[in-house]
Amino acid sequence: MAWRGSLSDSGSDSGSEDSSLSDSELQEAFSRGALKPGLNVVLEERPKRRNDVDGLKQCLSEFKQQLAWVERLDMTSGQVVDPVLQSASDKDAVDPENDFQREMSFYRQAQAAVLEALPRLRKLQVPTRRPDDYFAEMAKSDQQMQKIRQKLKSKQEAMERSEKAKQLRAMRKYGKKVQTEILQRRQKEKKNMLNAVKKYQKGLSDKLDFLDEEQTSSQGNKKGSASQRIKKGPNAKRRYKNQKFGFGGKKKGSKWNTKESFNDVSSFQSKVAHNKGPGKGGKKALNKRPGKRARQKMKSRAR
């Protein structure tokens, strides 16, 4: 028998001891008459929990069904040895705190069970592979899959936009860096030239190399710009016109006389030139229109 203080005890000991009593235990003690009036409660020792193997087997036999293995498909396999670590001394020991070893042991155990069950299923003529034209009903509806697809697409577009923004920022940073380097170089060159001019003015130096360097740099820039302006050949439009109309030649002044053409009279024919050839009756009479008065007279006569 044990005596336990309820309310009279002070401090945390009484609170922790009272908290260990549940309502069901108090009700059972009250029904047995173990609760006495006063501040102390007499409690019996708690019954020890025991492993009732016979009772568990009896319960198992009550709801157990005698089914064939093909209906149950249960496989029991022990620990499978890792083929890589077969030579190790502690091959049977798996550290439960090591996540990788634990998951790999589960994987090898499941693989061994599958390898043991497949021959039995083939012996019972149970198909283990899906046919090529097998279509299973999806667990999720088309509307839900469309929502998931749209969500994934929006995430991908957002990632692409963020990548483009990052690239633009990097390009801007690089452009600013190059620009600052160019400005610093120009400022340094200008400063060096001014210092050389001051030294020359003060008579500390009689060299004018800085002028030659400036001139060569400007000439180099001009040459670079000119080389950029030079094209390798005619453009596509010009090539098309050349192919269509030919390369042509000199058009302006092509009919002008030269000294050679003026002296060359081999092709001159007087009869043809003066319209006196065979079948030619001289100059043809011009069809002259009558004057105004003649036309009026002709009209009056016709009336």
C-alpha cells in the first residue's frame, strides 16, 4: 500500500504526483471504496502489463482468413547483405541512425522480395507486365491536371523572366565597367599629356613624343573607321540588278562624235541621205490644214 498526498503537500512534488492520476483511475478507486475522507488517498500498486501471447493468437485466429497466396501476395524476407560490403566484418550490422544505410537496406530487402515473388507469379501464370495498349484511368481529373500544367508553365515563365532580368543586369554592370575603364584610361592619358606639356613649357624636357602618340592614335582611329566603312562587295540589290540588266557601261555621251567617228565616212550613202533612192519621188507634200477664213467659206458653201 502507498500513501500519496493530494492538496496538503506544497511544492512541485505534489503537483507532479497528482498529475500522474487519471480520471479513470480515480473513478475505479471511488467505485471500490478505496477513497477515504481526508487529505490522503490510499492507492494500491498498479497492475503490471504483460504480453498475453495466447490471447493475441486467439484474436488472430478469430479474424484470420485462409486465402491463397495469390490473393495475399505477402512476402517475408530477412536482412539482405550488401554485395559491395560482403567482405566487411560488420556486414550484418546496419546503423539505424545512418539514413543512407537504413534506406539502402529497405531497398535491398524489397528488391529481394520482388525477385522471390516473380517466379512464383510466373508459375501461377499471373501476368506481371502491362500490355502495350494498356490505358489506366488517371487518379486526377483533366481539370486538375490542366491547373497543374498552367501552374508549372507560369513558374517556368517566371523563372525565364528572372533569368533574363539577371542577364540584363549583368550586361549593364559589364557595360558600366567597360565605360568606367575607358573614361579612366582617357583621363589618365589626358593627365599624362598635360604633365608632358607643362614640363616642355618649363624647359624640363625637350621631347615632343606625346604629340606623335596623339597623332598616331587619331590616325589609327580614322583607319579603323575607314576600314569599317569599306564593304567587301556590292550588296544584294546591286547584284540582282547586274544580273538582270547586265553590267552596262558608259551611258552619258555615248552618241557624241569623236575625231575618229567624224573622219569615218565609209557608211555614208548620198542617195539615202538626200532621199533620192529608187522608189523615192522626192519630198512628200505636207498635209497642210486650211486657214480659218477658208474653213468658214467651205462651211458657207456646204450650206
